[in-house]
Amino acid sequence: MSKFREWLSFLAGANRHRMTLAGAVLAAVLSTAVLAQQKPQPQTFNIGRAAHADELKAWDISILPDGRGLPVGKGTAKKGEELFVEKCAACHGEFGEGVGRWPVLAGGNGSLRNDRPEKTVASFWPASSTLFDYLRRAMPYGNAQTLEADELYALSAYILHMGDVIKDPEYEVNEKNFAGIKMPNGGGFYDDDRAVAEKAFWRKDVCMKNCKKEPPKVTGRAMVLDVTPDSKTAPRVE
């Protein structure tokens, strides 16, 4: 009889243990659910809405040097000339010479080594896609992003024609061949490699304060300095 009572006592203890374990698991699950509900949510101000895919696409208009991003279209320098006179010449001149202080667009080829280089689209810019990208984003001044793809191709072709990059005014540019146009200064840019090329000159004991022992002295003033390198062609201030 005593063995039977011991067996009943063991079963009761086991049941209590299982019930306690089940209760602990249930309590943990409920606590997790409560904590999830109480977790701070991102702060919102109930202003605006999430942008639609078409809206994001309208802003994603970057054009890469290899031509990725160029829209479908076509144009020639001959067609672009009329557009340029109508929409661009007021600021840039009929031949890209610039009006007043507005940028010069044509000329300057081969001048980058001069004392006074002329940095124009043809003489300085390394990729034709940069021209299309800029026109698409910012021109005409005050009325940006109003030009159609065909107009942008035609204007780009005309500007490149003024710079002698495109010789034939009838040559048609489009999304397939535009990025392949070779610019005169296409190889004139390179990645900043100072972290490698100049590392040998870096000092390990860099001074961060009270580095100059003597007070600075003014040795010249911009009003009378000739900042242009010496040459036969550069003007000098005596």
C-alpha cells in the first residue's frame, strides 16, 4: 500500500512540474507578444506619403559615362542649331562664345597646357554623357527639364559640333552611339591616388597645434599680385 501511495505522489509531482513548465512557456510567449506591441515604432508626422515607383523613376535620371541611363531618342547638329538659337544663344551666344559672364561652350581645344586654359565642353570635359546629363537636368536656365529626348540629342550634337568633336552636322546621335563619342580630353582625368603615390611623404608625427613657431607675415596682396605663371603671353602687373 505504501508503494502505491509513493507512486501516486510521484505522478502528482510530475504533473505539477509539467503544468509549471507549460505555464512558464505560455507566460514567455505572452510577454513576447506584449513587448512586441510596446516596441517603439519609427516616428512619423503624418505628412506626405511614400513615393510611387513612377515618381522615383522620374527623379532617377542619372547618366553614367558608359551611356547607362540615356533615354531613347535621336538628333543631329543641324536640327540642334535652331534649338540652340532659340533656347540657348541668349546666354551662351550664337556660336557658343558666351554672353557677358555666361559660360563659353565652344573653343579652347588644345589650350589646357596654356597659362590661361579655356575649359569648354570640347576642350575639358572627359565624357560626352556629362553634356547630355547636364542639359537634361539643368537647361534651359530657368526652365529646366522641359526638353524632350530628341531635343537633348540634337542640342548635344550641335554643341559638340561647335567644338569640332562631331564633324558632320548630319551625323545622327542616339542612345546607342552617343556614349561612344570620343572627347579630346577623355584621358585627362584619373583617380585620386595620393593615398598610394604620396604616402611615402606623409609624416608619422603630425603636429596638430602650436605648430608654427613664428607668427605669419603678409608677403603680398591679391590686388597687386600677378597670379598667372610667367610667360610671354601672360599679362603682368608691374
